[in-house]
Amino acid sequence: MFLKSEFDIQFHLPEATPMLALLHVHPSLESGLMTGDALRVEHLEGEAPTELLVEEFLDAFGNRCSRFAAPAGRIRLSGCNTLSVDAEPDAQPVLARQSPVEDLPPEVLQFLLASRYCQVDLFGGVAQDLFGYTLPGWQRVAAIRDWVNWKVAFNYQTARSTKTAMDVFTERVGVCRDFQHLAITLTRCMNIPARYVMGQLGDIRIPYTGPGDFHAWYQVWLDGRWWNVDARHNKPRPGRVLMAVGRDAADVAITTSFGRADLKHFYVESNELDEQGNLVPLPGGRPAKVETPGV
């Protein structure tokens, strides 16, 4: 399957501000790139855009990061790539086994611990009461995923940057990152490593659902490898584009500004292409290109 992913994000900065961005595909997918994966950062003040110097590096989780010094004014971050990915929906490894904690690789242990949004220390009793009856391994993972999907309602209007897993458990409403934070927390409580994933999941082989956005899901460690799991979309989906992994959303922010940055324009899309490079029609058709302006 060929996927074309693109974005155009613009901010207004009242003053010069250093910034970080996580807008590349994950290094594990780079072998599938059919076109470049460059991040273009431009200053839009004046008669013509001025391209800014961007430094690339890998962070502690192996994500490809960008840093740049942005002058005051309008800033645009944009990019486009075409990627070859597996056309199969998310694997459902029903026989995958849960490893004893003492047998886990050292680098995986951190994904059992509490983190900024995943308060494992507050959920031990809750997780045991809800899922202690399940068999260790994939059955337990799927039970947690489906419970969060059933119990939490999706609502963009409830998004806030401070919402924790406990807030989601109490309020029972949130956006995709909130679904994943609660599921990750409950999964870790059952001694299954779980890490947060940021990427793109467009309307691939499903009816159109609305303007594009970045998406969050998570991965669990079973049978010696990571598996994709999604508490927001708990039915297997094809077309995921992994961009970054971490303990929770605090580790994989799309952009981080060390100063005020007001969002003015936001456009993100990921679509399937055929072998000739044409957009693959969606069931029910596809509307004209939609861009979402900033507030």
C-alpha cells in the first residue's frame, strides 16, 4: 500500500522563540519512503518566505526530532512524503504471551512505570478489579482496549493539555490521546509494557470521517515485540504511519515552543495512492480538500 502524508501548520510568534518538532516518519519506517521526508520551516513575514535552518537529531526514544530558532512573526512548518506500508489491518495476535517482568528486556521496563499522564500508582486496585479475571497476554490487552473504547466517549471539545488518565477515568470523555492514556495505564498495571504512539491514521479504505489530524494509539510488548493497539478505534485498521513513541503524550508533542506560539492554520492529511500515484477513492466518495484554520 502507498500512502501520501502531508501537513501545513502555521503559528504566529510574538517574539523570537526556539522550537522543537516531531514531524518525520519514525526511523523504523524510513526504508519504506518512496519520496523524501524533509521538514520545511519558513518565516512568512516580508515579500517572500525565508527558509529557516533546521537541525535534526534522535531523542532518547529513537524518534527523529527537529530543532530551530524561529524569529517573531508567522512561521510555517510543512512537509510531504509517500510511504510504502503493509496493506493489512492491525494484527490481532490472539496467542501472544505475556512475559514475566523479570524476563523483560531492560529497555522495556520503563513502559511499566507511572509517567506524566499515566498514573499507574493510582490504578492498581481498579485494574485488578476490572481485568484480574482475564488470561495474561492478548486476551487481557484486548479486554482493556475494548473496555476503554466502550466506557469513554469521543468529543473534540473536551480536549485539554492537562488531562490525565485519572481525569479520563472520572469524566469518561476525551480525544484519542485520552483513550490511549487510560488504556496504557490500565495495561501497565497488569504488568504488560505499553508505550504511547503518535502518527497519522487517515481515512484509508473506510468512509470519509472529516478533516485530517494526527492520531494517537499505543503499543504493547508481548512475545518479544511491540504490537499496535488502539482504544479509540478498537477495530483493526490499515494505513498507520508511525512518527514517534514515548511513555505518554508529553514525550511526543508534535511541536514544542519555548515561548508563546499561537496556532493560526492546521492541515494534515494521509491518503492511499494507487500504483500510478492517484488518490484511491473512498467508500461513499471524498469531498474537496478541507483545511482547518487556527482559532
